[in-house]
Amino acid sequence: MNNSIKPGKIWLDTEGKRIQAHGGSILTVDGKFYWYGENKEHTKPGTKIWHWGIRCYSSEDLYNWKDEGIICPPDPENPDSPMNPEHSVDRPHILYNEDNKQYVMWMKEMESGGRQCMNIAVSDKITGPYKVVKAGIHPLSMNSGDFDLVKAEDGKAYIYFERVHSELICADLTPDYMDVTGYYSTHFPASHPPFVREAPAVFRKKDKLYMFTSGTTGYFPNPSEVAGADTYHGTWQVLGDPHIDGRHNDSYCSQISSVFKHPYKKDLYIALADRWLVDLPKDMPDIIAAFDSHFDKDKTPTMSWNEILSLSKNDTSIADYVWLPVYFKDGMPVIKWHDEWKIEDFD
């Protein structure tokens, strides 16, 4: 039995198996916590398998997680299915629609030719099974990368997504959460990776909204940013890197996927992050400079693309999790490193 959270350490479920819920989020349903994400158990180097469906776990305490199984299954027999394991489907997010009594899951997919799209699956239960009902969607006719779904207190929902390699988009969802209305705003424009913002994670504290984002360096870690706003469409003001005691500008060698507000604690917000690469060298070169020189044709590359990739075995089947509490300092959300911490330490 676990009685604490140990960021970056191997995390096993109640059956003693590695937890496979990457790029994930947590929902609270009937007093129980449900953590869902990408199942990477078969995503080994040298294979073409990107995912093996979306998996879900349940917990009473956020420490010990029971495997609830694959809630959106892979479809290995159909090469055209969005759930075919060779399709690059990841970062699922689920909203519960009170009007339809339905759980709506959006998933990002990287298509051939560099395009990116969304797929939508629905279920009557948080634990599925989810059925894909829309595939190959390009919200607002845009390439849509890493994203987050956010539901306001009045039930209205929004999607935040990276318009691939250019800017971040906030778009209103339709009342059934199955599409965008057409109303949107644009934020954080940038000319190219690694400076384009991705992996948005949006949360509210009282009357203020906050958003964590990552730079675009693939699975390689980079500095995070946090921004604040008064409304969902902004204006968003960049506040800085939330990892205030990090020494290597790498977000504790992780990437935040979502922020979970503990429903039974006054002020406990948990940044849920993945440590995608667990074998990076301690003397890793400046990955921001390497990516910048690769994507900017006017700069001489500091490293070749193959040299960048050779820094890791890229075995995401053994990726770990970095869960850390969010503190607030002078109006800015900050994240401090803990080798170990407990939910009970927070009011």
C-alpha cells in the first residue's frame, strides 16, 4: 500500500503493474477518483505501436490505483481506424455533459503529412466502454495539437489547443461538447518550435484563471510557462516559469498534462506531469538551442536531428509521473520539488 506520492519514481497499481495513464487527467465521480490516459505498455523502441487504447484507474486516496481496464480499446485489425495502435493518438481529455448524461472524450491524433486532428468518443460511464463517434476533425479547419478541455461552473465548455507550430487557440464548444461553435481567440503566437506553446493545462482559483504550457521539443523536457487571465479568452499575461527551484530549465524533466483541484481540500491543486524520457544524460545539452537551430533555417544547427534523438532510447512504455502540489506566491502559481509528499499535509 502506498501512503504518499513520490514524483519521478516508478508507480505501480494495486496488482503490482506499472500504471499506464500518460498525458492524463483525473475526474471525481461519486466520491471516487478516476485517472485516465494513454496506455503505452506496448510502445517499445523499434515497434510501430503508438498506443494500446486509453486506460483508466480508480482510487479512494490518490495513492493506490485499481486498474479499471482499457476504456477506449485499440483496433489493431483495422488500419483505417483512429484507434489503430499505429495511429498517433494521445492526450485524452474527458468532460461530463450534464444535459446528455454522457462522458465525452476528445483525443489528439497526428496524421500523415504533418497534419493533426481530433477524434471524439462517448460513453454513459466514466469507465467506458467509449465508442468513437467522430474522427479526423480539424476544429475551425485548423491543425490541432496538444489540448485541454475546460468546463466552467455554468456548464459552458472550451477547448484550448496548439494550432500546430504557430499559436494557441481557445474555442467555445457546442452545448453537447461535440464540436466548436466557431467563436475563438488566439494567444502566444510564435514563429516556430521550440517557442510555440503546447500542452495547455488550464485551471481556476477563485476568480482567476491560470494556464501552464510547455515549449515544443517533442518528448524532450523544456522550461514551462504559466499565464494568468480573468476570462477564458484572456487576455493572458505570461507570469514566468512556475518551476521556481528548478536548476536545469527542464520542468523537473517532465511535461504537465493537466491540473487537478482536489474537491475535498480547500486549496490543493496538483500539477499532473509525465516524465516521458527516463534515461536522459545528466549533462544534456541545451535542448532549446538545438531545437531552435533545427527549425530556424537561418541558423546553423547546434546538433543534428539524429544526435538529438540519440539522447534517449525513447521508451515511453516505462515513462514515469511527476505529480507536485501547486503553491501560490504573489499571485503566481509555482511548483516546488518534493521527493515525497502527502495529501494529508494540505488543509
